[in-house]
Amino acid sequence: MWISDVGRKRRLKNMLFVFFIIQLALITRVGFIQFIQGSELQAMAYSQQTLNRDINPKRGRILDRTGKVELAVSASTETVSINPTNISSENKEKLAKAFVDIFDVDYETTLKKLKKKTAIEIIVKKVDKEKTDELRLWLEENNITTGVNIDEDTKRYYPYGTLASNIIGFTGSDNQGLEGLESYYDDILRGTQGKILKLTDATGTDMGTDGEDYIPAEDGDDIVLTIDMTIQAIAEKYLAQACIDNECTDGGNIIILNPKSGDVLAMATYPNYNLNSPYEINNEELKAVWDTLESSEKNNYLLQMWRNKAISDTYEPGSTFKLLTSSAALEEGITDVDISGEFNCSGSITIAGARIKCWRYYRPHGAQSLREALMNSCNPAFIGIGQELGVSTFYDYLEKFGLLERTGIDLPGEAGSIFLKEEKVGPVELATISFGQRFEITPIQMAKIVATIANDGKEVNPRIVKSIIDSKTGEVSEIAVEEGEQVISKENARKVLDMMQSVVDEGTGKKAQVAGYNVGGKTGTSEDGVDTGKRIASFVGVADIKDPEVVIVVILYNPTGEGGHQGGGIAAPVAGEILSEVLPYMEISKETEEIKETVIMPNVTGITFAEAEEILEEAEIGISEELEAETIITDQLPKAGIQITKGTEVILYSN
């Protein structure tokens, strides 16, 4: 009996000990969960009981300088997602088939998403509302009320396709800017994402609209460019024609800007690409072998296609650079414009034992003034000027004209110039720099040189955006024009402009003449790299010389056609053709008015090409490119209502 009582007491003690251990373990576990894992588990619970769906804002529009022409817009679309746990098992296969029929998605992939135990899965993004309306009708007919979400979204669209493509750039699938202005001004354009926060119960079942919180998206702001769409279209038309006619293997560039404000009116690159399909290569030969290329090769070709060569690539300016050498010579008082016989060309000049030829070494220019040397583009004359200026003074002017740093234009990927360090420049290097060879600058830097001269010698800083429009208030914030330094005197700037007019009137730039206008310019022919065998033909111009409103830079890379590679022969005519359309469009008065009949541009949008052709033919207006007869015209340049000269070619757009 005594032994039995002892045993019971021992068992009781053991049970109490075990109970104590269990209690201690439970308290420890509760404490661990409460104090150590509490935050993490709370977050997990929140995640399981909430379904967050983002709402993409509309990106701001990109408008041309008029503020009326939309170059980039965001169209309203919708995104379809699912909450798999809220869809009954008997509806999953049926829904998968419906998604395939309506959105042309892969059945197996879609069914896997429907069978997952995740909170949310995307079925399709950025689809037109007519498609989601089909889905809404199907859901209603099949009495499916939960588990399928249709949310507002946006898709970027570029109404003019290839126009200004290398400036505008494009966006990615999530509406982020990837190239061009879309990238540079992404913070302004993209807006702020909205959100739909929906609460569910512990089983993941939708709690209805009472458990939903909607935070609207805030649309991005609009940006207004300095680009004039009509001038851009004119520049692209003539650049493409010149590159094709002259077989320019490496394309070309044109920049047109206002020298008083630095506003870039046009910046054309050839070849360009379609902003609505930016991953489609623009080279027919490459298209044929595209699928055989490595991913790295494809990426390199695409990056090259997207490049804005006007700011991202450097080139040797050749004789167009003699404008800077002339400006420095006048400002330093080394010479004047019309001192007869001051410079003598014997066909070549020897510097530090190196013989440097004039381009016309076979028939030397002989005695010349500075004006005549510029008209003749005589290398020995400018070598002599360079020697008198000296390295230190010459580099001072490189700095004053902004060539030792980037222009700071509001576009991504701007390159800097390539000059020897000042201390490494010897007599031969100074000689070649003086007439524009053995260094490289960007096309936009060349445009800045000419614009500074045209702006009465005051520095001009090019820009591409002139204002920003607040999407909420409509308030317009103008971007101030930067005031530059006086680089050369107004008097000397006018002298250089006067010499530039002589170049076009009587010198190597004759083919840039425009009837009724005073056009000035300078031709250039240079090498594209050392010992590559490639050439660059270029022309820079100013109009009207008496009151400059336009600066133009034309660059053709490696022309291999029958027209040769001289700037005066193939680049100057391009400038002349462009200015002959741009100057009247800008309503710049002619010095001597020609009697030409004008006509009001009719509206030919919304009708077939055949109908438009008949109307334009009757009005004596040309068409730049033929379309299929039944093609519907969606837009036109020039716009309806503008007074134009008879014979002007209109550009017609279709979908």
C-alpha cells in the first residue's frame, strides 16, 4: 500500500513536470511569435488578405512647338488579371479557353496561371477596350462575378511613326522611357502610379466593394518641344533623298535651329525607325538574316539604329571649321576681310618639314584676301592664320565657342569633342586644326559655332524643350533661354556672315542659293577616320544674312555615288532645297520677290488617296510619296488652311 502511494506521487510529479515543460514551451513559442516573428507574420497576413493592383498613369504628351501637334500620346487601354483562389475549379478551363479566344494567348500557360495558388496573375496587358468588352460580356453570360479583374491602363502611341524618332525615343512595356526624350524627361512624363487595394477574408474570398480602396493614378505632364513638325518633315524628306541618291553608306544628319534662342527646329537622322515598332530593324539586308544573329549582335544593331548621331557621334568638320578660324583672326586683329593679296596659295605649304597640300594644289589660288580664301576654301591661307594665332590663343577660342565641353542640350547620350591636349599640339597639329582636320566634334557643336556667329557673336545654347504643361492645372512653365557670353564682337560676327554670303553667291557654296533670299554658308569635305577611305560631305548655312532666323547643318556620311563626296557638290544643294521650303513657311520676307502663284492647302484627311490625289492635282500641289488608291489619309503636311506656293509637295500619312 505504501509502495502504491509512492508510485502515484512519482507519476504525479512527472506529469506536473511534463505539463510545466509544455507550458514553458508554449509560452516561449508565443513570445517568439509575438516579439520576434510578429512583424513578419503581420505582413504575411496582410499580403494574404489584400490584393494590390497597380494602375498605370497616362504619360504626358510630347507636342511640337505649336503646342497643337501630338508627337507622342498615351491611348487608354486595359489590363486583365486574375485572383486564382477566387475562381472555382469548374470555371478554370472554361476561362482559359475564353482568354485564348478573345486575347489569342497560349492555352497551357494561361491554364497554369488559373491553377496557381497565388494572389494575382496577369493574363494580358495593354489591350484595347473592345477586347475587354468582349470579356465583360462573356463573364456576364457565364455568371462569373469574382476572380477576374479588368483595370484601366495606357499604351504609348506615336501618330507620325518615324518622324523625329531619334529625338523622341520610345517607352518600355511598363511605360518607362527607354530612349530619347522619353528617357531624358521620364520623371516629368511618366506621372504617379495609382493602386486598387482589395481586402479578402482568410480563405482569400473577395469581400466585395466594401473592402476596396481606390487610389487614382496621377497623369504625367506634357512637354512642348522647340521642334516644328513641318520643318522636321521637310528636313527628313530631303535628307532621305540625299542619302539614297548619293549612296551614303553611313547615313546623314540635318540640324536646323534658331540662332537667337537656340531652339532646335529640326534634327533629322537617316536612317530613322518606326517608334511604334522600335525593335523592328530598319535594314532590309539585316532583316533577311536577323533570326540567325546572336543576341549581342542584335542589341548592337538596335542601339546603333536608335542613336541620335547629331549629338552622340563625333565627326571631322573639315572646311566648315574655317568659320571659327576666321572669327578668331578678325577678333584678334590679325587680318581683315578684304585686304587684297594678303594670303598666297602656291598649292601647298611646308610646316615643320611636313608638306600640306591645298585641295586645289594642281591649280593654286594665288594671292587672296580673307574673303577670297574662305570662298575658295584654301587650306594654306588658314594654316597661316593658325600659325599667327598660336596654340594658346587658338585653344582660347575653342573654349569660347564651347568646343571643349558638351553643349548640355536636353537629350540623352551627348558626346564630347576629341581634341589633342593643348600641351601636345605642335606646329603640324595646329596647322591641321586650323582648316578643320585631325580632331572631331559633334554636329550639334558645329551648329552652335554657326549659331553663335549668326547671333551677333553671342554664345547660343541649343535646346529641344521650351515648356512644360502641368497635367492637373494646365499651367504652362516656360523654360528660360540661357544667356551666353559675347564670344566675338557684333562687328566681326557681321563680317563673317558677309563672307559666308560670298561663299554662297560666288564660291564653293553656290548650290545652296535660294532665289530671293540672302543665304550664307560654308562647305566642308573631310575624312571619316584615319585611313578608312571614307569621306564626309557637309554644309553649314545661315538665312537670311541681314537678320538671321535659321542656321542649318547638313552632313552626309561616306557618299559613294556618282555625285562624288565634295560638300559643295552634294551637301550644299540639300541645304538649298530645304531652305527654299522652310524660309517661306516661316514667313521670312524675300529680298527680291518672285511672282509665284500661291494656293490655300486643302484638307485631304479622312478620304482615300485616290480622292486626295485628284483634289491636290486640281490645286497644282505635288505629292511626296504615292500610296495605294484605297488607302485612307489620316494626316497631312502642310496642314489644311496654310498658304503655300503652287508646286509644293505635300506629305500624306495613313495608318
